[in-house]
Amino acid sequence: MLAYQHFSPGMLLGLLLALALCSATLALRYFMHLAQETRGLFWALIPAAIFVLLMMNMSWSDSLRLLHMRPFAH
């Protein structure tokens, strides 16, 4: 329905990403029964997710360096 409303590409991308986020939130909360969980689960998962994202951020520079097959750029 949104694709036929003639939004600009940037606006359409933002709307579709927001729709996907809402859909993922509903799936996590109700289909995986996380809506009834305590705050402890939240405080256990969020720091772990942040740690994983930070570690991924550390490895991206190495993978970019290996993509061009050259040693550390100066």
C-alpha cells in the first residue's frame, strides 16, 4: 500500500523501516512471549547486544583492509 502512494524514495525507505521495526517488536514481544518477562532479561540482553556490536565494529576495519589486500594503510 505504501509503495503506491508516490512518496520520495528516502521517505518510503524510512516508512518501510519503521514498519519493519514495528513488526519485529510485535513478533518479539508476543510470539516469543517476551512481553511477560521481567526487566532482568532486558538488562541481560541489551549489554550483551551492545558488546557484540562493539566487537563487530572493531573487526570491520580489518576486513576492509583485507578486501584491498594491502597492509595497514598509513
